[in-house]
Amino acid sequence: MRKIRIEDAVGMVLGHDVTQIIPGKYKGPRFKRGHKIKKEDIPEFLKIGKEHIYVMVQKPGMIHEDEAALRLGRVFAGRNIEISGPSEGKVTLHSTIKGVLKINVPLLHRINLSRNVILSTIHRYTPCSPRMAVGATRIISLMAPEKQIEKVENWCRKEGPVIEILPYQKMNIGVLVTGNEFIKGRTQDRFDDKVGKKINQFGSRVVRKFVVPDEMDQISKALFDLQEDSVDLILVTGGLSVDPDDVTRAGIRKAGTKIIFYGTPILPGAMFLYGMLQEKPVLGLPACVFHHHATLFDLIFPRILAGEVLNRREMSFLGHGGYCQNCDPCHFPVCPFGKG
């Protein structure tokens, strides 16, 4: 690239997009890379503050920002990601399906610690929809050594993918509601109105549901029946606090469930339980799921539908950002709650 006064650039080819900003109305390229500069363009360049521009004089071994961004975008894009652009030297990455965003965070950091290359994304594990933008990449300079781009490409081929979308599985779900108050008609079961609606929004469905009293043996038997049934995931509600009458956790354990974690640094969701009964995940949902718009269930459920297996270490990471501020109105999932 060669810097030159705009008055002297007539007839030359612009080497980069020239951005125009109209506050509150528009931000985008006024002149695109490759534009042949005409005399009548000069006032427009000066109006947007461009007294000098770069014209293309490409040296061997160097590549332009647009080519660099395209190559980076292609190698950063994993499953179910497509790219658009370049525009103003930037390539944007989009989801092609409904699913959960997964990011190789160590590799993302390595890329952004390298000189001249940047990759910016939304938070990992964000639920995504088709055509949703999830990140963008570019180089900082107008030109880059091709060897620099090749180095980053090789990292991604060995350690990637950097960004991918995990598709949701449509699961058949079994539900166990525990509580004497439901059996005796003192309180109305609200599972279908609260949690059930969220299940349906992800394309899964409740295929079997039991309501049992606070008795360990009955809880255990119901779980055994669900485990034997054709369900992919079991949800249990009620009786997960430390009150003396709460025996749900004991019943879950008696059924043979391996409890991976009980108790999390997420609020709301501190008394959440996650375990495996044979090969089927078991989620113990505390009472907060009926009172708050977003809880740990909303963080975990999409990931389980996408085939993720969780552990205590991951819950520890989610504690950073795991305190819900109960904003009114709630903007979840476009917020930092539980993003880690």
C-alpha cells in the first residue's frame, strides 16, 4: 500500500474500504476497495475527513486485509457456521441452525494474543438461531505477511474448531414431581405452565409424568420406572432443600443415580442437582425454576439437548457471572448471567 494525497489519487485504485459515519443513521463503506478514484470523488473524501488514502501496491509475500479475513473466517468456522463479507476488512460468522454456540476458548485466546489477528465472539453456550451473527474476524493492518496467516491457519487445523454450533436433539422427557402438597391438593402443580413451555420451545416434549409424595421409596420407584421407559432425560422437581422433610435427593440416590453435583455457585439455582441414572441424565430442579425467569436450568438444559456432559469444574466456571441481577425487563439470554 502507498499513502497519497487524495488530490493526487485521481485514476488510481483504492486499496481499502473507506468508512462513512453518520451518527445515529449509518456506518459503512462510502467507497469500496478497488474503486477507481475520479475527480468528482475528491469532495466526498474530504467531507468524511480523508485527505490521504492508500492505493494498492502489493509486495510479494503480503496479502490484503480482505483476503486475510476470508482465509481466517473459513478456518475459524466449524460445524454449522457460515461466513459473510468481507466488508471494511471484516468477515462475519453466522449460525446456520438452532443450537448452542461452542467456542474453543484456549485457542480463541491464543489467536487474540498473536499479533495483528483478531477474533471477536459472543459468549459461549449462547442459544443460537439460523442467520444469527456469532462473531467476526479481521486483521488490524491493511496488509499482512501471508506466513502470519498460515501460522494461525495451522493452529486451527490442529487444535480447532474455534467456533461451532451444536445442534439440539429432540428429546423425550420424563418428569417426576414430588410433594405431599400436590398429592393432597393443597398446592397446584405448575410444572407444565413454567418448565413445560420451555421444553416445548426447544422442540422436545414431556412423554411421561409422575406425581408422588415425599417418600423416598416412592421417589426411587418412580425414577426406576422412568429409567426403564423410553425417555432420554429425567427432570425431578421439589424437595431439594436441606429441610428435614425434603427426601428427594435421598430417593434419587436410592434409585441408583450417580450424583455428579448437588449445589452450585449459581443464583438462582444453588440447590440444583445433576446426575446420571444409567446413561440418562437426571436434573433435580429447585423451587426457583417456578419463580424466576432465568435460572441454572436455562443455562444447562440447552447444553444437555446439544449433547454436552457437565461436571463440577464447569459449574465452578459458571460462578463467574452466575449471579442474576433480576433485571426488569429480563433480557436473558442476551446478558452475562452464567456465561462464565
